[in-house]
Amino acid sequence: MSELLPLFLFAGAIIVLLLGYSVAFSLAGTGLLFAAIGAWTGHFDVVFLEAIPNRLFGIMNNEVLIAVPLFVFMGVMLEKSRIAEELLDAMALMFGPMRAGLGISVTLVGMLLAASTGIVGATVVTMGLLSLPTMLRRGYDPKVATGIICASGTLGQIIPPSIVLVLLGDVISSAYQQAQIDQGMFSPETVTVGDLFLGALIPGLILVLAYILYLLFKAVVDPKSVPAIPQAERDAVDDLTARVLKALVPPILLIGLVLGSILGGFATPTEAASVGAVGAIALSMMRGNFSYTVLKQVMKSTTEVSSMVFIILVGASIFSLVFRGYGGDDLVRDFLTDLPGGVFGAMAIVMLVIFLLGFFLDFIEITFVVVPIVAPILLTMGLDPVWLGIMIAINLQTSFLTPPFGFALFYLRGVAPESVSTMQIYRGVIPFILIQLVVLSLLAYWPALATWLPEVVYG
């Protein structure tokens, strides 16, 4: 019976979450409640709880995690600078003569916004407000329109600089060190956020290409669902080239500045994030959209998002500590190592569990609760940490799209017109979920898609 207590702890946390209680306090509260019950029944050693202050201090003292509020600030500031609006207008006119051209424009703008902001909620809401009415007015099938907006909005999960990759970089690095200790060895080598940024570039671009190919396929088999923009509308625009360049150059420069400084080894992710935040302010000033009111709104949003991330991290740390105190990590290790198929079977089960949990839990809870438990075990079995991190990141991306609790679906439902039903949104994302699973399978078959670029750059 005692060996099942970690499972009861995990199940209890999920039940409390599904009841609608706050994530951070659900995790911490469930962990402390089970710790108290275990101490009373003699199944839990309260000495484990003495590590809580050190864990909390480690979270607050972690320089890598400082990049989170800075990237959030950059993303929210760019949202206020109307970059998305200009990009959408310019791209739509450029690809307008093609069937599915507007959808392709939304995909490319989503990619650029992902590389500029890394915030899924802001991207989906912005794209929904700007592009969905236009797509519907021009005759797009609501399912195709809502699907491409949700899918392109979630590209911020995988295309760097991504907040998910920052968080995963910290978790995978700790798991890698734990795996080395478990194997009786330790070296100064570790996994950095820059490694994950590089590893995510090729899979992220493949995902974008797959979305575009799907839209082109729709243009062939069902052209009425993705009509072209009338030529007369394009002809009414003066100097299209200058308009496109004006919309494209600023965000590309900012992306190059942030990512180039990280990948070139000139700055840490935290330092590059601060450069990005300052660059976002500069772009807002250039467009005449910067003011005290805007700065106040951006700082408020940044504080809210950052506080949510860190308080969840605190709750997840307490929960995982109690889980380890009950021997949960040993239970999971024994289960995974005894599976048929060895490391392949263990990895397949972990990916399936993360995918299913994405139906109900947010990526932050999965990152902070599930990944620290399974990652050290998988790394001990010989998996590459960068490949593992990118596999988990793409899998987590699906959590934003999977009904019934995909957050991208909620974001779009909040701004979509009443003429678009919730069921149309749900049905619209299904092809893109399948595309993500295909890309995940490709990455599983060819790990070099994630590991080749970091090896070339960093040797």
C-alpha cells in the first residue's frame, strides 16, 4: 500500500486542479497535506521538508529565470507597438493573389511574432482580433481560419526566444546534473538555454513549412475554403515593396539582435532578453506608441504573468519534494526501466503521458511537475538532453491546441465573433495537432534534426 502513496499524491493534485483551484496553491497544498498525513502515519520523513527554504531561495536566485519577465516585457511591449497589424497587412497583400495566401501570411506573421515575443496568449489574441474578421469576410472556412490562427499562435512555444525553452532549459539542466550524480559521475558540462534555442530552430521551421504545405493542399482540394484576395484590392496599394520592408525589417532586426547575441555567445539568455526589452521600447517609440500609460500597462501585464510563473514554480517545487520523499522517483524509475522496449518504450510512454496531460494541464505545470520526475531517468538511460528537451517542447505545444482545455482555444474563443462556434474552433485545430504529431515523429526518428545545429555551433 505504501508504494502506491506517490500515485495517490499525483492523482490528488490532478483532482484538485480539475476542481478549478489555483494551480500553485493546489500543488503546494496537496503536497503539504500528504506530507502531514504521511508524517502522522509514519510513511513520510519530515526531514525532506527542511529542503524547502533552500529550494525557494534557489528559484529566486536563478539568473536564467530572470529571462522570463524580460521576455514577457518584450512581448507585451511589441504587442502595443502594432507590429503584428503592419506585418499582417503587408504579408496579406504580398501573398494575396494565391489561394491560401492570407492563411500563409498569418502563418509567417505568427512565426515572426513567435520569434519576437514568445508569448502564445498575446499572439493568438492579436492574430484573432486582426486576421480572423478579415479571413471570414474574404470567404475563408471558419474551421481553416481558426485552426491556422491557433496553430501559428502556438509557434511561440518552439521558435526561440521561447519562454517554454527558457523554463525547460533550467529543468533539463538540473535533470542532466541529477542523472550524472545518479550514475556516479559529474562533469562541468551542462545543457544551456542556448543549446535548446539552437536545437529548436530546425524543428520549428519544419513545423512552419508543414502548416504552409497543408494550406496549399487545401487550396488544391478545396479552393473555396481558402480564396485569394481580389486583384483590385492589391492594385489599390502604392509601393507594396516599401510597405513590406517597413513592416519586416524592425522585427527581423530585433530577432537577429536577441537570438544572434545568444547563439553567437556574446550574451547569456538573460542579458539578451534585457536587450530585447530595450529594443521593444525603442520600436514602440519609433512608431509613436510609447507613453507612460503604455509602459504602466506593459509592466502590470509583465508582473502578472511573471508572478504566475514563479508562484507555480514554488508550488511545483514543494510538490516534487514531497513526491520524492514518498519514493515517487524510484517508483517511476522502476516502472520506466521495466517497460518492454527499453529506452524506446520508456520514451514513448513519457511522450504519451505528457500528451494526455496536455488535455487538462497547462504547459507550466507539466514542465515543473512531470519533467523533473521523468527527465533524470530518461537521461540516465542515455538520451541526448537537447533532443529530449525539444521533443518535450513540441509535445507541450500541443497542450495549447488539444480540446477541451487547450489555452489557445480559450484565447481565440474570447475574441472570435459569435458567428464562429466553439465546435468549429475545436474541429479547426485537429489537422494542426496531427501535423505536430507527425513532426514529433520525424524528430523521434531523426534526432539530428535537433542535435545537429548545436553540435555544429558549439562543437
